[in-house]
Amino acid sequence: MAQPVLELHQLTKRFRGPAAIGPVSLTVSRGEAVALLGPSGAGKSTLLRLALGLLRPDAGEVRFLGAPIGPGDHAARRRIGYVVQGGGLFPHLTAAANTTLVARHLGWAAERVRARLAELAALARLPADALERHPGALSSGQAQRVSLIRALMLDPELLVLDEPLGALDPITRAGLQEDLRAAFRALSKTVVLVTHDLAEAAFLADRLVLLRDGRVVQAGTLEDLARHPADPFVARFVGAHRALVLPEVR
């Protein structure tokens, strides 16, 4: 059995009133791509922040590579590449400076930085001239490619993407989906992806985890969710996307 990279044990998180998350338990194994999906307000991004150690759970534990992770654990988070919603690029830095900022801060040799940047730019299909531009001069698709390169720069053990393609037009989004899937396979990365789009989740992930009201309703492949829904909500969620992702299921 593959080694667990990320383990969530009975996580619960409250902000006000009823639990916003949990209890939730989930294990992501090495080399696996898992998509967290569900409607708006299902708790996807909150669960992701708990998994990253950016929020402290009220109950339960998060383990990364077998060790607990929580707020302030910066060494562990350097081993996690994070693509945030909207890209999160620093507007005053060029694309190259954005992607290499942490590597330079950690004292990487200049030649090592240049070689890693060239390798990842080729993988992400980012034109060389785009690296010298500031974020405001990049297209939306190029900015997302820069964000991906930045997340991969330190060769992380885990790659996390929080709805990275949601604001893109359909053509740009489709192209980036293809490139993301190719990158996952080329690098054999362990991936956790957050999306509300079932077609995108099925295209990019090995396993889908459907959330509702902060709890896991069902986990499995698209085929599992479509043909053996755990409850009426799962059937409705899949049915809303059926024409796009599983046209043969009636």
C-alpha cells in the first residue's frame, strides 16, 4: 500500500454555531490525485486550510508525512506547494521573481534557480518572455501557469490547488486542465485539488470526495458517484453535471 502523505483524523472546525467542518477523516496516499468538490458553502476551502495547517481544528488531527502539522509549522509547509485562488502573485515582482522568491530566500545557488525555473517553465508551457513581465502584463492563463511554477519550485511532497481555474474563460481553462494533468503525471505528484466542477474533478483526479455542509457525503470515482450514489444529494449533484461528464448514464 502507498505511503500516506496527508491524513485527516476526525477533523472538526466551528466558527459560530454548528460545525463548519466535520467530523471529517481522509487519507491521501503518495502519488494520488484527490479532488474535494461540492457546492458553494460545502466547506471545501476551509477543509483545505485545515489540511495545510493554516487553521487549527477544534477537534481531530492533521498529519503530513506521518507528523502533526498546524499553524506555525513553516518547515512542513515548505514541502507543500500551494496554488491559491486567483494566483496570489506579487504585483511588483516579475513572473521570474515571483516563482523563485522562496528558493532565493533559502539560499539556492543562482544556477540551480535558473535551471529549475527553465525546467518548470517548459513543463508549464510558459513562454520565456513571459517570465520577465509583471503579473499585470500577463494573460490570466499565463498568470495561473506562473502560480503553478511557483508552487512546484521547491519540488514539494504535496501539491494543493484551491479552485485555480475558476476565473478563466472556457478555452483557457480547458488548455490549463490538459497541462495540469500532464504535469501531475510527469512529476508523479501527490495532489489535492479543490473545485466545484465535477467534470474538472473527474478529469484531473483519481478519487473524488464530495462534501456537503462540511462533511464527506461520498468518496470514489466518478463512476461510483454516478452509478451508486450514497444518497439523493449525490444523485442530484452528479445529475446537474451529467450531460458534461457522463452522457451515457441516463
